[in-house]
Amino acid sequence: MAFDYTAYGLRIRSDTALPLLRPAVNSVLQDLSVELFPADHVISTLEELRWVRDSGHRIGESSTTIEHCESRLKITFRRNHDSALIFYISENSARIMLRRIGDIPETDAISFLIGPIFGAICRLRAKTCLHAAVLSYNGRAFALTGDKGAGKSTTSAMLLQCGAQLVADDIAVIDQDDGHFQVQRAYPYMRVSPDVLRLLGHDVDRAQPVLSLGDKRYLPASDKGAGEGGADTIELSAVYFLSKRGPAGTATQINAIGPSEAIMRLNSNAYGTSLMKKPHRLQDYALFADFARTKHCRAIERANDLSRLSYLGKMLLQDFETIHA
């Protein structure tokens, strides 16, 4: 049995149900095959290839390595010596296969799949990606980005409470066409900490964990996501940059930033640049430069104070309305 979905502009056919994704309306024109249970001989053949290690880093509790063989890619999320998730991406980025080692649950594999693996697919297909949450409000979309730990998910979750709708949680896939910047809808869930769930009045114990050994949970969001009628794309008209939280007493401010600074900030928050070849990095730069010159880029300063989060959410949405008045 096959299951068809859409996310990030990808048309996905999976051998396993992926309940966090939106079912596809059109099940004919799929361009990405996902096999979480491929045949053993297929995996054996892939393992016999000569893989060359590219890089290594950490995602959550997992040590991550990236390897390549010609134009194929192998991404390994290793929890410990005895357990790992290994994703193989075909040479045309049209097929993903999983090898699961040890007792890592299937739900963990799905979380890695719909996050960093789909992000890698978009990058390999030369899509410009920003490490950002994207929300819509009154038919327009804005991105919220910043350094790790800046509070993107926390602020985004509060914005949902204030009336915004979720377009994408962590990866903004952006297309440019005739001066317009369209962002692709991802899936209707946000990854947040238990503290944020409690702040918003949700039962942490009932929320689905993102990873079995991690603290983060999935917060359901409205399935309208990208705006009117749940369209697959929506126009992106502003980017807000979250600065690191300041000390108690820091005034909450939202200020415009100039194109030069905006370009640098956009480039520094690009997603998955290690997977990109030089021509595609130049493509990113050109898109970010055009966005910075023609759209709204704003910087947010605020204190490290969760009790002020609701105020920030309302202030940001009011600012977003004001710049389009």
C-alpha cells in the first residue's frame, strides 16, 4: 500500500503512513519516493558502494554524519554504538531509503525524515532554504529566524495563540518569480519545549514526542497553514530576526534594518549550505539580496522573560500589519 503526501513543495509517495504530513490531493504526479522498509538486498547493495565522508555534527541527541558516493548521499543519525538511522538519497534526489539499526522507534525515523532529510532533498534540488519558522496573518506570510536558542519556536507558538497560522516550522523553502517570493507549506505541527506547552495551556503528557530521547513535543497547528484555503504556497513579505534574549528589563523593540545587514543575516541563517554547490550558493545570495532590497526586514530585541511573550506576539503582528498599511 502506498501513501501520498505534500510538504515543502515535494510530492511524496511513502510505503509507510506519515501521519504528521498533509495527504496529497493529486496522487498521480509524485516526485519523491520514501521507503522506510526497503528490501534487504537493496540496502546490502547500497552498503557495498564506496562512501566518502563529507562532514559530521550533532542534531539533538544524535551524532550526524554525511557521506557521498558519486551523486548519491548517505546521512546517518547515530544515537550510540548500537543504534542508528541511515538514510540513503538517490542520485536524482527522487528516492529515500532507510536502514534502521537497533531499537530506535519508527516515530524517530519519521521525525528525522520530515525535518532534516526533506530539508536535504530541497537543498539537493537547488531550492533556497532559510532556517526559519513561517507564519501567515491576514493572507500574508512572514518568516521568523535567528541563531540557535534565539526562541524561534517559542515565539512562533505564541504567535499562533495570537491569531497567526503556521506555514512551516523550521525550514522555509523559498521560490522567486517576477519580484514575488513564495514560500512552500510544510506540515501542520510545531516542535516546542515542554515549558512552552505548559505556558500555552497544553498537557505535556498527551503531546507526541519529537524524538524518544528528547524533550521537545509536537504542537498541532491549524491545518489551514498557508492561508486561504490551505494553499500550498503563500507570498513571503517580511523576515523578522530574533536577537539573543537580553537581561531582565530589556525593552521590547522591533526595528527596520538596512539591505546590507539584512543580506548578511539572511545568508547566515540559510539552511543546509554544506549540501550546496557554489552556483547554488550564489543563487541563494541573489535571492536574499533581492528580498532585502524589496521587502521588509526587521530586528527584534526583547528580554529573556516568558511572561512578556504574549506582549511580543501582539506587538509583532501589529508591526506586520503596520508595514502593509
